[in-house]
Amino acid sequence: MITGASDDDPSGIGTYSQVGAQFGFGMLWTMLFSFPLMVCVQSICARIGRVTGEGIAGNLRRHFSTKVLFPIVGLLLIANTINIAADLGAMGAALQLLIGGPGLAYTVGFASLSLLLQVFIPYSRYVRLLKWLSLVLLAYVAAAFSLSVPWREVALHTLLPTLSLKSDYITAVVAIFGTTISPYLFFWQASQEVEDQDAAPGEEPLMTAPAQAEAQLSRISTDTYIGMGMSNVVAFFIILTTAVTLHSHGVKNIATAAQAATALRPIAGNFAFSLFSLGIIGTGLLAVPVLAGSAAYGVAEAMRWKFGMERKLAEATKFYAIIAAAMLAGLVMNFIGVDPIKALFWTAVINGVVAVPLIIVIMLMASRPVVMGQFVIPSYLKWGGWITAAFMTASTVAMFALWPHA
């Protein structure tokens, strides 16, 4: 649930709003298509964490060269920091839209609150707060149902899409898949399994406690279907809302989630505007810890540091230092004239590109008995994972091939 909800963070909302405004209903099919792919990849990442007792970076360190490990972790840290900057800025802007006042001051407040919660509240308690925050995403479903929606047209575009080989269309597809199937989600999902296992008395990695496998693997499957389903339904309704309102009224260029909320107000009314704005704040409070946490997990495992949000500050100082550094760097980007929001769409594209080799490496790990023991992934997950890698490879190659003709 937390992984899926954090996928619809303010930067993701900005990406979905942009494609809804630019292409109308033309991108709704991506949410239906990406759902089984997301389920497969996130299920595989969760299995790696639960079976081995280590996250993605820890397993990369054990079974691959540092020439693979460090570039992947470095790109993860950079992309996550940009996303944190954009999310913090969007949250501050959204609160400013709702109540007025200094947006940058609100941004500092949100960054400070998020950092303090991560550092001083144990994971087992903090995770409950994050789960409740995931419910804020229902605001986007409510916003869509407050509008007049041509459901027959929506169904036709979702089930029978009109595809295009134009550069901007292909780039948008890569950006959507870079947002929905994003590397930071892989790292978070695997590391969250490790955190859950460490926090639960009597639970151990399945490699050493195979008797726990049936219950844990069943839970992972159910949990992932629900979490990814929620994520895609909400993303679907964000695209739908902006298509019905902005695209149909000729507003086809949206750079930020807050800009989307502002543009909604004269078209859809104060109710939809307020729901959209509150959703930005709520999802940001959920997503920023996931972004900072997944970066810290990756760096700490790569460097063999003690890590974990269940640990106290004195026990995992370097781990929390990475969280603080990513948060501070993201905050600073909002003050020095760098506009991380404008880079969001391309950050999503970069994530889509980086995800390809990472998925391939994850698939190789999850298929090897030396990594997974008797719990190598079943055939349906192998097919799903490799289809995901193939699709994202093809769309990325098409994007670069068509770029000169844009």
C-alpha cells in the first residue's frame, strides 16, 4: 500500500496531469497495461527482500561487481533527490494555494516535519502513519466523480487506444512508465520487507526459515496486487480529471501538480481544486520519506553501513545522514533558482531508462538459486518481469530513435 501510494507522489501527479492535459484520454490505456507489469516487478523485489533478508543494493553488492552497484545506487540517489525537491516544492505551493502565505516557509516546514518523523519515530510506528496517509489518494477519485465524465468515450480510449509513433507521444509513454515502474520503488519494496521481518518477533529470512514461506509469499502477492491496483486506479483518475477539464478546455501544457490544481479551479470549481490540492500535500508527506528512505537503504547497503528506520539515530548515524542530506539537498534546490519541477518530466524519462538495466539485474538475481535458494521466482513472474524489461527497452529505444525527428 505504501509503495503504491508513494508512486502517486506530487511529481507523479505532475506527470499524470501533464499527459492528461496534453493527450486527453489518449494515455488512459497505460494504467491498464502497466498494472500487471508493476505487480510482477514489485512482487519480485518483495520476494528478494523477504527470502534473502537483504534489500536490492545488498544483493547487488553480494552477487555483482561494484561497476554495476555504484552507478545504479548513484543514479538512484540523484533521481530521488530531484524528486524530493520537486515534491517539497509542490507541497509548499499547494498549501499556499489553499491558505495563502509564504510557500517557501511551508516547504521548509514540510521538510523538517518529514525528517523528524523518520529519524525519531521507530519504523513499526511510523509505518502505521504512512498506511493511513495512503487513503488521501481517494481525493483524486472523488475529484473525478465531481465532474461530468463521458464514460463511454473513456472506456473506448482505455480498452481500444489509438497509438502513435510521434516523438512526444513515445516520450510521454516512457515518462509514465518511468513514474509508475520506478527504481526507487524497487529498493523501497525490498527493504520494507526486511524492516517488517526485523520488527516482527520470530520472523526470519525465508532462506533460513522456509516454514514461513507459504504465509509470507501469499501475503506478498495479495499486498502487491492491492497496493499496485490502488496506485494505478488513482493515476487513472488523475489523468481522467485533467483530460476532462484542462485538455477539453484547451489547456495542454501543465508543468506542476500545483499548476494543475490552479487550472482546475475556474473549470471544475472549488471542490475539485481543494481535493486536488489536499491530495498533493498528503501524497507528499507519504512519498518524501519513501524517496529519502530508499536512497538511504541503497547507499547504506552498498557501503555496508548499519541501516534501518527501526534503529535509533546513534545506531545508524550514517544511514540517517543520507536521509538528512537528500532532504537538505532537495530543500536547497527550492531556494537557489534551480527549478526541479521543470526537470520532473525528464526525471521520469531518466527513471524509465535506468529501470531497464535494473530490472534485468533484478530478474537475474531472482532466477538464480545461489541468490534465492529454493525460492527462485515462478514462471509467471519470470515472464512478467522479462516482458516488462522488453517493453521498457523498446519504448526507450523508440524515444531516442524518434528524437531527431521531433
